[in-house]
Amino acid sequence: MYKNEIEKVIEALINYIEKEQFKGYDPYDTLNSWLPFHWFGKLGQALAIQIQKLNPINIRLLMGIKRDYNPKGLGLLLQSYCLLYEKTNKVEYINLCDSLFKQLLALRSPDYNNYCWGYNFVWASTQKVLPKYYPSIVVTSFVGIGIFKYYVLTKNEVALQVLKSIQNYIMEDIPLTTTDEGVCFSYTDYEVDCCYNASMLGVEILSMIYSITKEEKIKKVVEKAVNFVLAHQHPTGKWNYSMDLKTQKEREQIDFHQGFVLVSLYHCMKYAMINNEQLRKSIEKGLHYYKTVQFFDNGQSLWRVPKSYPVDIHNQAQGIITFSLLKEFNKEYFAFACKIVDWTIHNMQDNKGYFYYRKFKHYINKTPYMRWSQAWMLLALITYINNSND
């Protein structure tokens, strides 16, 4: 597709997002229903979420689930509007950045001294149930990246203080595991665990804050966390999702999180100035695996290796972001990002401007999730456009 065509796609998506006032449904918001799923314990609540995710018909209105602000989604949108303003200098974009920043401050997780954020729904798995807005390093980091970009543009003093508070949350509230290989941040303060992409997201925002404050203790933590993740990259270039710290057994789930890790490593290299040969080779190997194993040549992603379906919009968006940002590692990567853009627009965008959730082999789940689909695709398309003339 030509650049002007993609710009029209972005305009249609922005019109949809703003028409919805940045609010929407989420694949995981089932427990916001008035239905008493909590009567069925952890397993019942977790099953309810998974069943709802598989349902191609959006029945949330019948379940009493309302469209709402999602802090992570707003953080992604703040990133996007910062990039739009950076490219166009249009006042309406910086005004929206101001508004999104203020909304994020209002949605901070309660009962914490430091600024942090969680999802706007109850999170349930077979192991635990976490209340609304229970903070995590993942949500906080994506919000923090948006606020970092906002600070770079505006030099807003409140934003700087919030970034320092986010640093304190990660350094003081999140459990840190130390091994001979380095360090790993936990996903939340609920338990000590090891999720590679979650730890790297925390380190990514720490590296961005370091680029402002130049605190050497932060750079040392970033280096140790990077070393830990590099030590757990497989010879093929892949990273598994997580590791049990007691048994050392890994959970093999290979999807868009591979792209997360690669972008985080790249930003650590850029903002914390960790630029050694080992890191570059690790990124090169990870990118090669990401492109050749996790995508078809036409730009369609696999769901989770080795399964092809469903095609998830989050996989498509992360592919665009990763291959656009990291194009310096191979001249073919930006052209491949273009293929992903083209395939996604032609196969997963509605004529109303929004993007579908999942494309199965014989049908499509068209539910227009705000965080999972629209926020990610807006960031992906703007990242692509902004890197097209470098």
C-alpha cells in the first residue's frame, strides 16, 4: 500500500477511537458483569473469561459490561498521539496528549505510594484472582512509556515526577530475583515469578527514565536484567514465555511476546546505552526467528508457534512495530513490516475504521476491542509511517 493510503487508514481508525471517546470492551473484561461468577471460585472465573474470549458474538451489553477506560490502552494511545504530534505539530494532538495524561493520573492504582497501574477488570486464572486496578509491571510500563514520550515533547514537570515515582514502584514494590545470570523482575507484587517479557518491559521504562536522570544504579540494574534475558534465549533465537524459579521449567508460549522482548532490548540499547556485541547478536538472532518462524511470507502471523490460527490482531500489530523500529538490523525488515501492514488492513479492518480481534480459518471475531485491537494497531501504523522516511 502507498503511504497516503495508510494515512487514510490511520485517519479512519482515529475517527473511530475518538468517536468512542477512548473507551471500549476488552477480551478479559468478563468479570465486570453483574453475573456472580465469583460463586464458582478461581476456576469458574477463569473459565468464564476464556469462554467469552472464544465467543464471536459480543454479548457484553446483555451481561451488564460497560465500555470503559483501560489504563494500558490509554498508555498506548498516549504514545500514539505523541508520535502524531511529533510528526505533524498539530495542536489538537498535543491537547489530546494532555487529556490522556490527566486521565491516566486519575486511574492510578489505589493504596500504593508510588504511581502504578493495573487493568480495569478483575483478573482471574486457575492460580489467583486479582481485583480491578491491581498494579503490574506490564501495565505500569506501557503507561510509563507513554508518559515518557509525553515528557520528552512537553518537559511537563508533573510527568517527570510521575516517571520517577514509576521507577520507585518497580525498584521498591516489585520483587526482584537475583541469580548468577543477572536479575529478573516479577510480574506483580502478589508473588515472586519470572516472566521474561514482563521483566524486560519494566527494564525498558527504567532505561528510558535513566536517559533523563542518569542514575548509575538504574543502569546497573538494566544491564543485569538484560544479561538475565540474554542467558535464557534459546539457540534458535526464541524466548519462551516464563520460567518456574523453583524447577527451572519453562512455559513455552511463543507469540507477540517475542516482539515485546526484542523491542525492549532495543530500547535498553538505545536509552541506557548498552551497546555490546552480545546484545546485538541476540537481537539479530531473535529477529530472524521472529520473521522466519512466526510469520508467513505474505505478512500473516501464526497465532502461537506452531499453530497458524486464529490470526490475532495483537500479533499483527506487534510485528509491524518490531520490524519498523528494528529495521537497522536488516534492510529487508521494513519491507516486511509493509507486508504485515498490507495483509492486516486487507483482512482485518472493518469499513467503519476499526480492526477485528481474530481471524479464524472459516470466520472472524469482529468485536472491536479498544485496548487489544485499536490502541495497538494505531501505535503500529503510526510507528510504521514515522519510520518510513528515516
